[in-house]
Amino acid sequence: MGTALTGIHHPSGDYKRFSRGRRVTTGPQLAGANPAFYYTVSFGEGLIEGGSSGSGLFTESGVLTSMLSSGPKSETPCNIRPFPANYGRLSDAYPRLREYLEGRNTGGTNPPPGATPPAAGQALVSGVARNFTIGPFESPTLVSGEEGFYIDVPAGATRLDVRITSVGAEPELGFWVRYESQPSVQGGRVVADHASPAASGFETLAIDLRSSPALRSGRYYIALGLFTTNSQARGTITATVSGTPAPTTNLLTPNVPRSFRIGPVTGGTLFNGSGGFRIQVPEGAQRMIVKLTSDRPDVYDVDLFPRHGQDTAVAGNNVISDHSSTGPNGNEEINLTQASQPPLRPGTYFVGLGLYTNNVTATGNILVTIEGGNTTPPPTGGNTLTSGQALTLNIPAQANSVLLADKYQSAVPAGATGLTVRLSNGTPGIDYDLFVRRNSAPEVSGGRVTADFASEGAAGDELITINASSTPPLVAGSTYFIGIAVLTPNRAGSVTLTATVPGGSPPPPPPPGGATGTRLNPGATAQLNIPASNSGRLLAGANGYYVTMPQGAQRLELQLRTGQDVDLDLYARPEAPPAVQGARGSGAKSGLTLV
């Protein structure tokens, strides 16, 4: 609704006229016509004269959407303002015209490579939910074409899952899926290859190699069907392709430009997940510059969104990210340092691209430059674990079962006698699995995780022990990579991951000055468990924590976070534990940052 459209017509063969307006709720049609096949446009500039039937209605970028069918009959049409007109949807007529328009060679010049028409509908990224709002309609309506959706299924995929989830009122809402063509209505029935089981507004459909018709590589179009009249439906739609290896090509290497190709879209769209990029920032990095250069910056608007530790996302109409560059064209740049808010941090940055120009395919390259630290990319895998040190991970909700993109590694030095990897589930009811592989990260191939060892219990608490008697046996002097899979959809949780190498890595250095307490590792999160108390108390010494500052360090940042409504204060002291003298103290509830 509200899309700017232009009608071009020659009334009864007269000279060319233009009419400009916007799409509105579908109005009354000719007797016996199904409103689901039509668009209604309200023209504010110009009108439609008799003898214009069959003329085209175009988007601002010149895409043909429909053909003129009817309008008001009046002896004084110029007095009708705004002027409404009904157009038959090209997406509904196209299946019958397709064989005459595609794949026909009459001896003329072949179109240039890549000169395919823009795809109708809104592109879906595998596993990424997208919002929709449709209706209200005066009769049951199939929403397809530019207001529908599509997803591309690559060669080798074995399954496509499509799910809709309504928000608010529960309308009668379902969906239809069709291979390489838009679902349409013919003779009062929807023509499609697959349909949701019902129309509850909460529907899931799986298409695999055993379906009829079976899953194929190519483009699948998805149309929503709203049966509840005079009511609006809102929610999310998610399409997930599985059975192909998890993408690893989106990891950016410093100083090496990478190309991108996104779109077309029919509304502002965030490309994240497999459509975005990742950056690994090493310890000690002082500056990171991310530069996006479009091939045609004056034609399309592409924005840049980086986020530390987890992928970018959309909430309402806003992109969730740590930083953004949202200029009016297709060239963007973000410069992060220790003085940025939030500051540059070591670890993984996820970079999403936002495309805001309709009906174009945006291309260009993205370049990352990192100053300071060791910019040599790590071996295949990810974050290094310290033997015996627990690492707490907050895992966002996943749309489907997935092997997480972030991997971890544990070095097993010469002389080590074993490796124990433990995953402790901090959120009951979520099923996590654990995978370990020597010298290469676990990955998905043919719908299964490729790894040397696996622990796949139902409760999410997993344990893998590797020694000389294991199959395959432990190989000292190697690096073992660790992957975590999430089996329970739509729930966020937390886990604690610990890798212990007996007989190998030396224990961490003792606290300075003989102090006691729990050692904090830079960039790692430590679990905080404080028993109930009847009065204020200071947890220090053996009950506190310490961190060792290396020579030349210029900044220390401590963050305290709790999800409960409790009053916790944070104190730091060089070379000695904080102590109570008199009655002093101040702080903030539920979280504190000390720099």
C-alpha cells in the first residue's frame, strides 16, 4: 500500500498521457471479477480516459506491474479527484503468458548477460525472519507479486522450511509456495506447488527431497493468504534452507576487498546472516576501518551496520547494531577506535548491509583495515580457550536447528595426555549439542555435522573426553576446534564452555602479591554467583576477582551485568583487594561499568 505508481496510456490511439498516483486498498471491480486479481490506484495527477484499457502501470524504476481494467464512468471525469482505477495484476496473468515470453528465440539479438527482469517480491535470507503487514481486505485475498516473498535455494540443498508467526490478533492466515512462478488464483483456487497445512496464522511447511513435487534448486515464491475480512494481519515469515555447508566465504580478511551483490528488494531490507560479513578483530587492535564502495553510489542507497559478538537484526523498523553509517548514497565508511562508543573490542564483528532502493541489484566491494594487534587471520575455527577457564556464552534465539557460526579452539601441546571439553547448559529446556574436530572446524555437510567427536544428549549438558584410547586417539601438538549446535528453536539461552588439557598447558600465573580470588581473562565473561545476604557485604579476597595488567597497558574496563533487580556495586584497587573502612559505598542497580 502507498507505492508510487505511474500509468502510461494512449486513449483511443491519441497522444501519450501520464497519470501519477499511489496504490490504495482494492476497491469495487467489474461484475463477477475477483478483487484478489487486481490493484486499485488513486491518481492525484492526471486521470484515465476511455479507450485506455490494457495500458501499463509502472513503478518508479520502470517495472511493469499490471494492466488497466476499469475505472469510474462519468461525463465529466475531470471533476473526479482523486481518480481511482483498477489494474489487473501481471503476476496473476504471467503463468499463462510465460511460455510465450520466456525461452523463445526468433532469431533476434539475445539479451545481454544478466539482463533478467527484477524479481517480483521481497527477498528472504535463509534463517532470517522478516516482518509483514497485510490487509485489511473486503474479501479473502492472496497477497503475492511485489508484496509477496521469494527465496533462492542453492544446488545441493535438501530441505526448505517456511514458517509464519502472527503477532497480536490471530487471523485466518496461511501461505502458498511455488517453484519459479508466483502462486496465483484461477477459477477460485490457488495455483501453487505447496501450501501451509492450515490457516491458523502460525504455520510451518517443510519441503524436501521426498515432497511432491520434490525440492529443487532455484527460486521459490511465497504468497500469503488472508481469509479474515476487514482485518489487518501482522507477523514474521522465515524461510530456512538446510543441507548445504555453512557459509564460510563471508569472513573478511584485512586489506583484501570482497565483492557484494544484494537485492533486488521492494522495501528497506537488512542483509545479515549468510547475506552479511564477519570480521575477526585481534587482541591489541587500535583501529578498524570498514569501507563500503558501491559500483553505482548515485543509483542505490546501501548502509553499513557492524555489531560485536552477535549478528545484526531488525526490531520493528530499526536495525539492531553497535554502529552504523547511513548516508544517502551507496558509499559508507565506519572508523572504530578505543574512543568510539562502544569502543573497538577484540573478537568477532558481524556486518550487515541495508539496501533501501527498490527494484535494483546493488553491487560493489567491502574492505576492512585493522591497525595494531596481530592481523594475521587465525586458522580455521575461532576463539582460543584457556585450559580450565570457563567461558560463558549468551546464545540468541535461532529460527531452526543450526550449528553456530562462532567456533572455538583449544591447543593441545606436546606432552599432553588428554582433552576434556564440557558444555554446561544455563537455560533448562534448550537442547545444545557439542562437536570437536582436529585441525579444522566442525561444519555441516549433507545435512549432518562433520566432526571427529560428538556429544548429543537431550538436556544440553554435554561432555567429550579425548585421550590415547579414543577413536580417533588424541594427537598432541594439534589444535582441536569446537562447535556448538542449537536444537531448540526460538529460545535464547546461555552456556558455559570449558576445555581442559591435563599434562599440557601450564596453570595460570598466581595472583600478584599472593592475593587470592578468581582470575579474569581479558575479553572473557566470568559467571557471578552471590549467595543471599541479610545486609550489605563486600566480596573481596578469596571471594573476589583479579586481573593482571600487562606492561604498557593504557586502559582497563570492567563491566558488571545482572538481569535481576539487585543492587550491586563495583570496586577496583591496584595490588591489593578492596577493603571496608567505615561505611562507604555507592553504585548502580543491575549493572555497572568501571573504566
